[in-house]
Amino acid sequence: MDRPDLQGRKAILEVHARPVPLAPDVDLLQVARRTPGMAGADLANIVNEAALSGARRGASRVSQADFFDALDRVQLGLRRRGVIMTAAERRRVAYHEAGHALVALAFPDADPVERVSIVARTIGALGMTVQVPRDDRRIFTEGELTTRITVILGGRAAEELSLREISTGAHDDLGKATGMLREMVTRLGMSRKLGLPTLTRTVGSPLLGTTTEERLCSEDTAREIDEEVRERLTELYDAARRILDRRRGALESVAEALLARETLSGEEVAQLAAAAPARELAPSAA
Amino acid sequence: MDRPDLQGRKAILEVHARPVPLAPDVDLLQVARRTPGMAGADLANIVNEAALSGARRGASRVSQADFFDALDRVQLGLRRRGVIMTAAERRRVAYHEAGHALVALAFPDADPVERVSIVARTIGALGMTVQVPRDDRRIFTEGELTTRITVILGGRAAEELSLREISTGAHDDLGKATGMLREMVTRLGMSRKLGLPTLTRTVGSPLLGTTTEERLCSEDTAREIDEEVRERLTELYDAARRILDRRRGALESVAEALLARETLSGEEVAQLAAAAPARELAPSAA
Amino acid sequence: MDRPDLQGRKAILEVHARPVPLAPDVDLLQVARRTPGMAGADLANIVNEAALSGARRGASRVSQADFFDALDRVQLGLRRRGVIMTAAERRRVAYHEAGHALVALAFPDADPVERVSIVARTIGALGMTVQVPRDDRRIFTEGELTTRITVILGGRAAEELSLREISTGAHDDLGKATGMLREMVTRLGMSRKLGLPTLTRTVGSPLLGTTTEERLCSEDTAREIDEEVRERLTELYDAARRILDRRRGALESVAEALLARETLSGEEVAQLAAAAPARELAPSAA
Amino acid sequence: MDRPDLQGRKAILEVHARPVPLAPDVDLLQVARRTPGMAGADLANIVNEAALSGARRGASRVSQADFFDALDRVQLGLRRRGVIMTAAERRRVAYHEAGHALVALAFPDADPVERVSIVARTIGALGMTVQVPRDDRRIFTEGELTTRITVILGGRAAEELSLREISTGAHDDLGKATGMLREMVTRLGMSRKLGLPTLTRTVGSPLLGTTTEERLCSEDTAREIDEEVRERLTELYDAARRILDRRRGALESVAEALLARETLSGEEVAQLAAAAPARELAPSAA
Amino acid sequence: MDRPDLQGRKAILEVHARPVPLAPDVDLLQVARRTPGMAGADLANIVNEAALSGARRGASRVSQADFFDALDRVQLGLRRRGVIMTAAERRRVAYHEAGHALVALAFPDADPVERVSIVARTIGALGMTVQVPRDDRRIFTEGELTTRITVILGGRAAEELSLREISTGAHDDLGKATGMLREMVTRLGMSRKLGLPTLTRTVGSPLLGTTTEERLCSEDTAREIDEEVRERLTELYDAARRILDRRRGALESVAEALLARETLSGEEVAQLAAAAPARELAPSAA
Amino acid sequence: MDRPDLQGRKAILEVHARPVPLAPDVDLLQVARRTPGMAGADLANIVNEAALSGARRGASRVSQADFFDALDRVQLGLRRRGVIMTAAERRRVAYHEAGHALVALAFPDADPVERVSIVARTIGALGMTVQVPRDDRRIFTEGELTTRITVILGGRAAEELSLREISTGAHDDLGKATGMLREMVTRLGMSRKLGLPTLTRTVGSPLLGTTTEERLCSEDTAREIDEEVRERLTELYDAARRILDRRRGALESVAEALLARETLSGEEVAQLAAAAPARELAPSAA
């Protein structure tokens, strides 16, 4: 279920508040700001609860305080159902997505960024960076694959650089990046050390979702695969971090914009990045 | 089945004793003290047995001695059914839970302790430390995860420090802590040595409870995983032990309070800890 | 099926012999001594066979020789069915059980010995040492576990010390002791070298009896588990042997008493042990 | 579904354009050039869309610009369905197939090339080099097998030499070449180091497509298999690359001819290769 | 199906020959000598064929030559069905069984030899040495187990010593001996190097005959098990060979007697062994 | 389906040609020579096609040229169905089978060669060397087993010696030879290094064809098995090659005779071998 963003929520609140007599201090934008993650039904619920709260007070108009009362009650329930992010989570997700987007901007052969958002859409996905494939290619060069992996790692790199601590949020990104590198090394002949042989294959039913990677090689070769995957993942992660380190200003301004506006178009990201001062340093060694 | 605590048991005994003529020496609080782990039905049974004992003596009133007679008979049966803890077990569980609670108190980012109890609630769980999550977050930083593991290890650390011998009681804690550290090292990119690759995955049906961890790496890497998990578990255990070593006085007073009152609120634990003298030593080396 | 001991068998023989005219030389206690392992039906059978033997002789009274004749016939059949132990087996079982009992006596924290017996009760169990749990505890300290293992190993140690040769009889004891030590090392955090991690888990259905230990670690760690289990099993076995070596006299007298009386109470074992001379040697080095 | 080539598409366009009044600037060959990958129905669609575009303009005749308009609309839809290759993909596939064909030409014992094509025929196969078996032999010499593998590797070698970057396009070729070399080393007694023993066997049902290679040897031998397969695959790949490096001119002209004409007969390939200047260099060392 | 021995076959031939007029040169014992492995029906067949052969000759009496004719025809058929041993096989089986018997004689604690035979009884068992268990014991000492293994290995040792070449005939003996030694080392605490731990267990259904040995230890320990089993099997085999080397004369005479008489009682073996000269050499070094 | 040899085919052609008017130049033996691998129906087909060809020419008699025309048409179809060997394949199969036969001749204890043939009988078997077991033995000495393996390897050795290149044709021979050597080393106590223990066993259902070899030993021992099997297979292969190297003349003449006559009796092979000059060289070092 897609959830509305800030402007969307304000509009929904206005619709539901129309029949309700409001005190002059009511500011629905302010209410909207405090309802990230809420769906239309939740917002309708807040207007109702505010009206009830006013009625309980015996007041003829619903005040901003009634709305805050209502907010507390409704949010408590939603928080219990695990739908709403904490402030720390929103901040982390904002930097994480900004990281993906800025690394993508740095590579001419990356798929262009269409949209970045920190509005949770589905259980499990707290933010998203949408890239539009440049074309419908079915063949990818080694360079295009490593660009993709670097973009994927940009989220975690941004968390580490800006928040100084890593989190469980990069879990899926790491799984995806590892899978792509293993495929490059074991099936696409793109290993630096292991040469051309096909070393794994996929078995099981993709239909039933029970596929596994089957090893077609010895323990010793498996160890070399591990080493190369680890080494190259580190290299690509370092590349992502260096890119973001040189673009610290851009990272801050894109993340802050996401926190304020929740969703940015690819163009908006590019403009914010262009406006931010680039670091005038020699490329960092790390 | 939840079992009543000391005050609860006294109240239940009073209810059942109402129709029974009691001798002046009867002190139901004393009886309650000797019935930890008993459910309402067991307590009703004790009052009955005491009444029968008095009748057998031909006495017009039921004396405290009748109650003790009844206690012996009823407890023997319960002990046979494995419901009641021995005195040594209660003592050990008290220190174990006090350990969890005091380590949690030591970390600002730990979930606050709500309640600590040594009343056995279900088969297998002889005590419990209840922490209320600060919020419903779904993303955890590396620091938050290590805090959780340290709190988990606090129980065993308290047993070792105060009772000088470890026991089978930390069995589940060790399983949980090991699982969290393995996940950090193999799936969350939080390894110190193994870099970012995803090294295991969960397979099987969580519905049927038949999940296993599937290794996606070579024996050699598996060895490195083992080493890092072992090393970091040792570090976090040592951290828990150092915390408790500096708070020996608090550990004693919380454990003693648990033995006396069976259940403490988080606030009571904090007050006891604050009242206890902190050790004025330089941080211990172990 | 429980089988009667010496006194039990004499009583049964007397019951069955009541209607039979016995010669003055008949000594049913002597007959009972030669019927270890026999059930009531077997003893009735012996009286019948003896009566038939006397009838065949044309004698008016059944003599002791008739009983011995009957014994031979009946025992041959039973021996064929594998119910009766050979003299060597009885001797070995007596020393084995005496070993368990005396090692248990040596540890204050061992569960008290209630009964020791060399009367085979079920197929496969040729003797037994019954210990009564001191209480119904569910938590065990490391010391209590090692005591249990040492008591288990006492049987084999006694065989080796007194009969100078080991046998297949300790088969089940070794399996039990190994299993306990593996659990201590891999799941209870009681390893000396491997730290706290949980290294194995039980999978499969206990209901169907198809559980296996699943390894959660690398080959290298598995090797270290093997080494530690081997080393500690050796240490505990040596401890059991040292205890029995210092109590040679007790071992002899308890074993001899078992051969004579078949069943001893824990108290009788303790008295025999107390009466036996302790070796006045410095503790042996082995 | 077979798709028409350049001449085929021009003919189809002419058929569909017959009832349509065309402006003098219309050049259907030019339209055909811009429709690689399209089936008959797609081409009919283009003529329709062009007629509609002209009608929308209120023109009496359909101009070339109307056709280009139609092309854009139709191609966008097809591109979304993933049927059409990008320009980069066509170029890569042309060099890849030219590589297969020229390496095959270089070996007298290779099966003769009948046809080379970059018309995608089925999902997944973006190009093809068709070789006609010289005869229906069932026995192959070691030399014939290595020739086959070298031809298979020629596609990737051409990509690397001419496009300077490798791609995912050689995925299937690598699987096939690895499989053949493993079979030579482990089942055909053609290993250089491992001697004659049969080291693997195929298990499972070929009917259900569930066959796997089962190892009949130790880890150590498996490592040696890996090494030999890797080493020889590298050698054969280098051989393919050396052949193509000496025939750079031929590679360029065959690839360009494929891009222009989409399909070449084996004879045409041979003529283009003969016409191209051979490099007058000493054999390269790589 | 039990097959008759020499005397048995002679008796059967006589029964079937009663109604047949025999020439004076007929010697049925000689015929019996040439029919090892034949069952009653085969012998009846020979008498019939001989009678037919005589009839074909038009003779009034059946001669020895007719019997030899019949023998050839019948044996050809039986040989085709694989029922009859070749002369080389009989010789080898004779030495093999003599080896078992003489090694058993050399150990006071071996089960006494009741019978030795080279009459094939069932498919697969070409000879047998029957030992009667001294008693129905269920506990075996380490010495008793090694004696059993040495007796089992005596068959192959005899083949090697006397026939100078080993054969496939010891196949089952080796499997049995290996299994016993593995059990001693891995489950009976009788290892010299691996200590007391239980290292394997039997899994699977004995009912369905699908049991396997499951390893409860690391690869490293498995290697040590292999080494100890190999070493001790070699020692016990050498012991068997030394015993037989010192009793070469006995081996020859028992084997020859088996070839002549096919079945020997344990007593006969003992007498032959006693009558044979013992080698007056110092114990051989091998 | 058995296919006729040269003489058989000539006879079949004559039968079918009887009703056909033949020109004087027709030589059916020559036709038969060009139809190896054809069944009766194919030969009938050739006569029909030749008659049709003559009719098409308007000739009154069918000429040899008509037969050659017919041959081309029929063979093309058969070649497409993969029934006919190419000339190179026939040559290779002839040397391969000659190799088996000559190595068998060199060993007195090999089963005598009855027939050698290069007429393909079933799909997959392009030639055969039939040996008649000397007798129906069930016990084999080590020497007899190694002789068998050497004979099996003789086919590949002949290919290598005479055709200078090995092929896929020895695939099955290598599987069989490896299997026999593994059994000698792991189950028959015939290893040079690994002693007597049984190291593998066969599991699975022979009925369902799903048997596998199960390893009962450690990786380390598995490596030693691999090494010994490899080493001994090399030795036996070298032995086969040395035998054939000394009998080059015989190899040539037997292979040539097979190409000419397709099938040879064991006696014919022996005569050809005897007539060929033996090399007067010192035994070759290889």
C-alpha cells in the first residue's frame, strides 16, 4: 500500500476536516508533519479523535491541542503495529537513500535516478531509490555490473560517513551485492584470479523459491572465491565511500531535503548536489 | 500459568482460611513465604490439609504446626512434579536476573528494565527480566546490538562473579547471543575481519520451525567466522563481568531483594542499585 | 520383568516345594544360590523337574541330587535363551557396579546411592546402581555435571583396576559421558578453550527418536571440540581411577558382597566401604 | 519464432505498404534498416501507424517522416517488452559471433561454419553461429574436442579484443566449455596430471533435467581437477585470442558485415576473411 | 540347501544305482569323488545319464566309462549354473578354512572349533569354519575381541602363506574384522590414541537393513580412527600369519585332509595339527 | 539388433537381386564392402533404389553405377540417423579391439579370446572383443584381476600407439578399470599402502540402478585411495602399452584384417599375431 507524502497528507487532512468547526490556531500542515507513515484511514481517524476530544472538553471548536491529543492516541496504536519509523530511523533512511542516489549520479553508465523517497511503502522497505534503466539491455559489461554494485553499496557508505555507525538497514543491499559479485567471479568469467571456469550453478525450482547455489568446485577453490568476493566488495565499498566523502555537502543537503520533503525527483537531487560545495581535497586514501 | 508472588499468596491463603477456625499462633505470611512457586489450587490444598491435620489431632482450632504439616505433604507432591525450585536454584536465578537488570541499567541505549522476577511462570523459564523497547524501531545500529548481547550475557556473568561457579542456567542466553553475533558477522556486514559479504542465509520453513542456517562460504571462511564470534562473545562477556564487578554491592542487594520479594519493578532495581556502594577501584583488568 | 534376588528365590522355592516330600539333605538356600537371574516360573520348573527326577529314580523323597539334576536341565535351556550371566560376567558386573557406587560415595555433591544390584532386570542391563536425586533441581553447576560424569566412568575404572582388562560392558556409560561433555563444551559455555558460543544444536523429532546433533561450526572448531572432550574425559576417568585405587579394599569387599548377596542398599555399601582399609599411600600420580 | 532479416523485412514492408499512397521521399529499405528484431506483425503495425500519422497531419500521402514517427512509437513498446537489442548489444553480438566463426575457420578439423547471424531467434539467444558436423561421428579425438572448446571461447575473445571489455554475453559459452574440459579431465582419461581414473559420474534423471555431477574422489583430487581445468581453459582461450589477434582485419570486416546484413553464409565469412589483410607480425607471445 | 559330503554322495549314488545292472569295473566311490558340490538330484541325474549312455552303446551293463560320460554332461550344465567350484577354488577354500581353524586352536580364549568344511552350502559361502560359543556371554573383554578378529584374519593369512597370492575370497572377512575394530576404537573406549569418547553411532533402521555409521567427530579425528584401525588390523593379521607360519605342517595336512574328506570335526583338526611337526624356528620377525 | 558382416551382406544382396536383371559389370561383393553397419532391410532398400535408378535411365539392366547411386542415397539417410560409422571411426575401433585381443593373448591367465568384431551391434557399442571365461570361478586372485584390467586398458593403449591420439572411445573401459581397482584397494585388502581395512561400501538399490559407493573413511584416506588407484592404473596402462609396442606388427595386421573382414575368431587373431614379426628390441623403458 502506497502511503501519501507530506503534501498528500495535508490535502487528506483538509478533506476530512471540512465538516469540522476548527479553532483559528489549527494548522493542518503542522499536523501533517507529525504523521509520516500514516495512510488515509489513519488521518481520517485523527480528525475524528480531535473532534471527540473537543466535544469531551465541551468546546464549540476543535483546537490544535485537540489535534495533538488525537495524534498521541492514534500514533500509540500505530507504533504498536510497527508502521511508523522513529526519528532516528527516518534520519538513517534519509542518509542511506541519499547515498544510493549520489553514487548513481557519479557514474555516467549508471541507470538515471528517477525518484528517491523515505516514505515506507511496504513492510520491510523503509525507503527507496528508483532508477530507470537507460534501455532494455540484456547484456551487461563488467563495468556496468561494478557500477551497479557500487551504487548498491552507497547506502551503507553514507550511513557510515554521516552517522558514524553502521546499522542493520543495509542487510538486503549486502545480500544483493554479494550475489552479483559471486556470479561475476563464478559464472561470468570475470574473476581476476580464478580464470574462466564455471564454478557454481543454480539448482532447485525458481517457481517454488527454493533455488540454491551449487558448488562445482573444491574447497580450495571455494576459499579463493570467498577471498576474491571479499576483496572486491571492499574495493567497491571504498569507492562508494570516497565518492560520498568528496560530496559530503551534497550528502547533507540531499538527506536534509528528504527529511523535510520525504520524496525528491532525480532532477531535484541533481540540483541539490550541484549547489553543494565539492570538497577541494586530493582524493582520500581510504 | 502465572503464579502469584508473596503478597498474592498471602491473600489467597487468607481467602481460603476464612471459614477455618485458626489458633492464635497462625501466621499466614510465614506460610506464604514457604510456598514460592505454588498456584492458587496448591494453596487451597494446604489450608485443607492443615484443617484435616487439626481434626486428626482432635483440636478445635488449626495451629501453625498443622499448617507446617500440610506444607510438607503438599510440597513433597509438587517437588515430585518438578514445579518448585530448590533453595539453591532460587538463589542462582536471583543473581542471574539481577545480572541482566544491572547490565541493562549501565547502558543508556539499552531498553529500560520494567520488571525483574524469580517467580517461575512457565516450564523452563525460572526467572525473567522484562525490558520495554524504547520505541518500535526496525533498524538497529551495531552499538545497539552489542548492548543487547552484553545484557543477555549479564546473567551468566553475575552467576560466575557471585556464586563462583557457572551452571546450565545460561543455556538459552548463550544460544541467543551466539545467534545475534553470527548474524552480525555473516549477514550484517559488521565483521571486523570478514568484510561485507553475506556468508550465510536462512533456509527452511519458519512456519514449520525447521529453519537452518545455510553456509554460503568455504570451510576456511567458516573457521574465521567461528574465531570472530568466539572472540567478540568473550569481549562482550568480559564487559558484562567488569560492569557487575564494579557494582558488586548493587548485585548483592538486588539479588537479596529478589529472594525476599520475588518481583521488583525497574525503578526498585534502580533505587537499590543507587543505594549500593560503588567499588572505588580502578577498572579491573579481567 | 524384575527378577527376585537370593532371599526372594529361596522363598519362592520353599513355596513350590511345600507339597513335595524332601529328603533331609535338601538345602533350598544352596539351590537358590545357583539360580541367579531366574524368574518365579523358572524356579517352579526346577522343583517340578526335581520331583520328576526323584520319581524316575523310584525314590520316595526328592534329594538334593535331584535338585542339581533339575538345575542342570533348566539352566541349559535358559542359558540358550541368553537370560543367565556366566560366572565371569557376574564378577565383572559386580566390580563395575561397585565402581559406580564407590565413586558416588566419594563426592559430597553426588546423588546418594540407594541401591546397587547385579540382578539382570531387562535385556541389556546386567546390573544397576540406583541413585536418588537429592532434590528435583533443573539447574546444574559445572561441578555437579563433572561429578555425574566421574560416577558414570567409575564402572569402567573399576573393571580396569580389578580385572586388569576392559570390556564391552562400559559401552552405554561411554556414550552417556561423551554426550554430557559435548553438551558442556558446545552448548553450556563450559569449554576451557572454545569460549561461550553455542556450537551444536539438536535437530529432528525427539518423538520419533530421530534427533541428531547438528554442527554449527567449522571443521577446525569441530577438531577442537573433539580434543577438549577427549582430554576432559581422560581427566575425569583418571579421577575415578584414582579414587578407586585409594579404595581398593572397599572395591573388593563391595564387589564380593554383591556376588554373594546380589543386591546391596546404599547404607550397606557405605558400611562395607567404611570397614575396608584405606590405602595409606600418597595420592597416586596417574 | 524466427524473425526476418534485412531483406526479409524490406519485402514485408513493401507488401503492407502496397495499398498506402506513399510520398516520393519514402525509402522502405531505410525503414527496414531501423527495424532489426521485428517480426511481420510489428512491421505491419509500423505501416499502419505511419498511415495514421499522415492522416493526423491531413496529408494525402504518407511521408518518410510519418514512418519515423511510427517507428518511434512501435519500437518504444517493443523495447519495453525486451524484444529489441540496443545498438551496443547488436555491436557486441556481431563481434562475438564473428569471433566464433573466425576461430572455426582457423582449424581444419572444426566443423564447417554454415551460417552466422545476429538476428535474435529465441529469448536468450541474441546471435548464433551454425556449424554443420562434417559427419555423424560418435568418437572424438582429444584434438577435436579442444578445437571445439577453442571455437566456443572465440566469442568472448573477440569481445575482449575488439570492444576492450568483457560482458555477461559469454555466460553460456563458459558453462559449455567448462563442462567439456571437466569431462575430458575426469572421465575421458585426457588429463595431463590426473592419469586415467574416472573421477566423476553423472547421477539423476536426464528426463527430469535433474542430473548432477557426482564426485568419486577426494577433496585433494578435486582441487587438482579445478587447477587443470582452469589452466587448460586459459590456454585454449589464449589460443583463440592469438588467432583473432592475427586476424583483426577479418574480425572487423566480418562484424561490420553482420551489422549491415545481419546474416552471413559460411562462404561469405570465408571470403571476407580472405580479403582482410593478415597481420604480418611474429606470433604474439600471449 | 545343504549339500552331501563325499560319503553322503557315495551313499546316494548307491541308492540310485540299485536297480541298474553295473559292470564289474564300476567304482561309485570314484564317481562320488568327482562330484563335489552336487545335490541328491544331480547324483540321481548322473546315474540316469550313465544308464542311457550304456543303452545307446547297446551294452547290457553300465560301465565306469558310461558314468564318466554322464559326469561330463551333468557337470557341464552345473558348471554353467555356477554351482560347482573349480579345483583351484577348492584348494584355496581348503587353505582358507584351515587357516581360520588353526588360528582358533592357537588361542585358549577362542570359541572351540566344532567343524570345518569346504562343501558349499549357500550361494556365496564356499566354505565354513563353525565355532561353538563357550557360553552365552554378552560382555566381551578386549582380549576376546582381538582373538576373534585374529581368527577371522587367519583365512586370508593362510591363502597368502601357502598359495603365495591373495584373492577376492577374504572379502567378507575383511569387512567383518574392520567393523569390529572400528567399533572397538570408536564406541568401546578401546582405542590406544583416541581415548574414551564415543565417536560414531549407528543410525537408520536395522529392520529395513539401512543402517549406517554416523560420524560424531571431526575430519581430523576420522583420520586418526583410520590410522589406528589400519595399524591394528595389520598387527592382528601379522599375528595370524606368524601363528600359521610356525604351523606350516599343520596347515598343509589340515588343508589336504579337507580336500580329501571335505568336512573335518574340530577334534580331527586338532589331531592333525598335533601330528604335524611344529617348526623349530625362533619366532619369525614378520 | 545384430548386423550382418561382409559375407552376410553379400548373401543378402544376392537374395534381393535375384529378380533384378543385372548388367555384367555388377559386382555385389564390392557393394557389400561399402555397406558396413547396414541391416537386411537397408540392403533390400539399396537393391530397390538401384532398380529404380536403372528404370529412370530407361536401361533394360541395372548397372554397377545404379548401385552406387542407390548406395549414396541410402547411406545419406542412415548417416543422418547415426547408424553408420565414419571411416575414421572404423579404423579407430579396429585398432582398439585389436589392442584388447592382443593384450589378452599375452597373458596365460587371461580368459581366451573367442571373437573380435567391429560390427556395431547396439547403439553405443561400436566394436567388441568376446572372451570366454576359462571356468565359472567365483574367487579371483590379485593377479587375475590385474590381468583383466590390463586387457581392458589395451584398447586405449592401441589407439595411442597406432593412431597417435587418444579419443572418447575408451570412456567405458576407463570407468570399468577404475571401478575394479578401487574395489581392490578399498574392499579386497589388495592395497599396497592402505592395508586391510574395508574403506567403502555399496549402498542403494541395485534393482533401481541407484547404487553409490559410500565412503567409510576420512578425507585423508580418500586422498591416499585416489593416489594408489591413479598410480596402479598408470602402471597397468604402461604394461598394456609395452606389450603392444613389442607387438606392433601383430597390432597392424590384426587391425587391418578387422577392417577387411570385420569379424575374426580368436584363432585367427592368434595366427595373425604369430605370423607378425615380433620386435627384436630390448623391452622399452616406458
